[in-house]
Amino acid sequence: MTDLARLGIEVDTSQITQADKKLDQLGGSAGVAAKKTKRATDGMSSGYSNAGKAIALAKAALVSFIAVTATAVMAIRRFISGTSEAEAAQAQLASAIISTGGAANRSQGQLNAFAAELQSVTNFGDEAINAMQGVLLTFTQIEGATFDRATSAILDLSTAMGTDLKSSALQVGKALNDPILGMTALSRSGIQFTEAQKDTVAAMVEMNDVAGAQAIILKELETQFGGSAAAARDTLGGALTSLGNAWGDLFELTGPATQSLKVAVEGLITAISDPRFVGAVSAIGTALFGMLEVGIKAMTGLSSGVAFLAENIDSVSGIAIAAAAALTV
């Protein structure tokens, strides 16, 4: 082989060797890059995983916060509702005792204790019983033990006849307050009395023995309806109703707590009734409506402009094309 030929081969061989080394270097670099990329990817995956966990924890915390807040709000509303209802019943009861001069010979404490006792053996809540007692108190000829018997008879009558306590209290109260006319009214309602009972009641009233006449009427009511309220309580439905009554009692606050809240609410009423406060709120409302008016006018103007463009789109396009042509000349 000539020297020239040998030189050509050597040149070609050295170039191939260099190219091979370059490829090895490139492969190594690629491997390092791949490893770095993998590490970066793994890091990103780990970062994404940690971020996902953080988001999940944040969501769980938010849900827990909302649940606790909602529960607190519902509890507060329940306390306010239960306490307001109980206080309203007590206020009416106290008012009836005062207005009748205590004719029933029963204190508010005695009436409350009897209402609580009846709640435990019937389906009627103590607030409902208190409200009924307030109606019965207006019949000033009913007093003492007769008042208690009448209260029980009203619960039995309402249960058996399916009437509300107020209606039954009016019915029984009228009958006991005026026994002769009362027996007639009760008879029209389906409560029957014998002629002998009617004569006896008339004779007792004539002798001013109103309590004796009342006892005959109550005895007949007890004969026909006695035990109805207790029997309704002694069922599954009655047990569930009683549970609801007991649960409602848990949310009735009394004493300093309610008085402090009442004072605070009264203070708030005074504050928002202040003419200066009313004027400030009115000024804010006027400003807001003024802003709303400006916004509406602006939207109206924009709408008109858009409508004009839509109606004259060809003309507007022609003007734009002409202007563009003039600029390019």
C-alpha cells in the first residue's frame, strides 16, 4: 500500500475513534441528565404529594370548622327559641295571677310544679300546660284543688276529643264558672249528664254551693275521659313525644343568664332606635342607591353604544377600511 493510501486510512481511523469517544461522552452526559431528571421528577412528585396532603388537611379543617360553627349557631338558636317560649308562658301565667288577684289560690311555683308533673305522665309539654293554666285562671270561680282537677280533666278531654288545650280550657272553665249553663254547653258538645245530675247541680248553685256543683261536673268528666292523657303517653309515640318535651327543656335558660342577655338586647334596641343611628343608616342607603343609579345609567349607555354598533356595523367597517387605506398611502 502506498504511503498516501496508508495516510488516508490512518486519518479515517482517527476520525472514527474520535467520533466514537464523542458518542461515549454524549451517552454519559445523557445518563447523568436522565438521573438528574429522575431526581428532579421524584422531587416534584414528592412536592406534589406533600402539597396534596396539605390541601387535604386544609379541606378537612375547613369542613370541621364549618360543622362546628353550624352546630354552634343551631344550638344558640335553639336556646333562644326555647328560652323565649318558656319566658313567654311564665310572663302570661304571672300576669293572669296578678289580674285575677290570685283567685285560684295557686302560686306560680305551684302551677309550674304541677305542669312539670303532668308533662311526665302525658304528651303535653309544660309550656303548653302553663299556657292552658293561664286561660283557666281567668275563670275566677275555680280555685284550689278544684283548679288542679280541672287542669287534669282538660288534658284528658283534649286527648280524647282531639281538641287543643286552649279550646278545652275555655269549655271546661265556662262550665265550672257557671255550672248550670256550663252543663248545657257541655251537653251540646257530646258530654252527657243525667237529669238527676242537672237537678242536683241546680240545687247546689241555689244554696251557693258552687264547689259542690263543680265537683259533680268534674266527676262526670273524669268518668267519661279520665286517664285518656296518661294512656296516650303509655305508647311508643307517647314516649317519643315525651322525649321531645324533655329535650326541649334542656334549652330553656333561666336566672342571671337570661337577664343579662335581655339587658344587652334592650341596649341594642335603644342604640339602633337612636335618631343619629337611623340617620346614618339612611345616609348609607341613599349613597348605595345613588351608586346603583350611576351604574345602571352607565350600563344603559354601554348597551346603547353596542346596539348602535350592531345596527351600523357595515358603515363602521367601511369607515375603518377607508381610514386604514388613507394611512397606508
